Amino acid sequence: MNGQSADDDMCAAELREDGPVTPWGAHVLTLFPDMFPGPLGFSLAGRGLEAGAWTLRTSNIRDYSVGKHHVVDDSPFGGGAGMVMRPDVLANAIDDAVATSGADKKLIYFSPRGRVMDQAYVRELSEGSGAIMVCGRFEGVDQRVLDARNIEEVCLGDFILSGGEVAALALLDAVVRLLPGVTGNQASLSEESFETGLLEYPHYTRPPVWEGRDVPEVLLSGHHEKIREWRQRQSEALTKQRRVDLWERWSGDKLK
């Protein structure tokens, strides 16, 4: 069922002189709607949700099941282990979500075959109007519904989860923190890992000496240019050491 009504969405919209501006919205299709908002109900994301900086709906895929036994899956044609989510059930859930949340939302299905999430994708998604996210279970979903509804497949990483819910929570957390009105200091986002193509430099705070370990002297100097240069060198060194793929991409772009 929907976790939020259309009236709630309008109340959450920011008002400007030229009319209401609808906040970024997520609509999650899942067999386990109670998993949401989960951790997204806390900290910055939770405060943003409460303040109306973004909206969240959930729909239970089982509400669109068939037969008296509320079936949502069936055995795969051609044989094999596991079950596959039925295209008729899932299509009905998707179509209802599109009608409810808007056809301008990006349709996403979480799958190991999809595009791997990165900060560029997260930022791209945050700049749109929102997303309808399909959380699969079992062995996956019938390919026909992905093709028929032009659904983009997205992957959290090179590992297998029990379902798409954890991936949805991760993607939403990454997107929501970029939205206006969620993170207080927007300037801090520009220096984070992946935003510049490099890993972020190390951070230090009080006390200046802890268990015999000193804070790097340059950070106590008050010389902003030297601090900036030190942080840049640290980012480059850490990226080269720990993420060769990022380093090669970043250094290659610098040569262009």
C-alpha cells in the first residue's frame, strides 16, 4: 500500500511565487514495505523526509498477486532452481506506481546485471524528479516486464543480496543527501570522495595529540593554501594506492 497520500505530497511541496514545487520523490515496490523508511527515517534523511525535502511511498507487490493464494512468482520456463516474479503481477504494480507517482520518474530495477552505482549516477538521479524502484526477490523477474516497461537495471556492487531492498536503501541514502534542504552545509559535499574523481583526504580533530599520534603540522598552521595543497596530495596518494581504477581514470582525464 502507499506510504503517503497525494494530499501529503502537496503539503510537502515547497511554495514559491510561481506556484508549488514538488519535492524529489521515491516510490518503492517491494514484498517487504515495512523495511522502509528503515535507516532513512533517521539523521539527515529522516529530518529531510519529515520536512518535506523529499517524499517516500511504498507499494506491496503482493497486493497485485493473482489467485486465492496471492501468488507473485512461478517456476522458470526451461527449468532451473528458484522462482521468478511474474510479469503480470509486477507490471500491474509498476503501472499503478507510475499512475500514482508520475510518468516522469525513472524506473529502476536492482539487478547484478545492471549499471554499477557510482557518484555520477547518484547525482544524475538527484537532479531528476525522483524514481520508482522495483525490489526483486527469488531468482529475479520475468525479462519481458523489464523490456516492456523500459526499466533501467542498476547494481549496488559485485555481490549478491537476498533482494533489492538493501540496494534501494543505499541508493536513496546517497541521493537524498544531495537534495536541497537535506544537508546543511552543501559546500562540504563538493570535497567528498568520488565528487572530484579522487578519494577524500584524511580528517583530524581535537586533541592535537592522541595516544602519541600528532595531527599533521600543516593542518595547524592556518595557511589555507598549504592545507589545500596537502589535502590534494593526500587524495591523489590514497587514490593511487587503494583505487587504481579511479586513479587511472582521473589521471587520464587530466592528460586530455
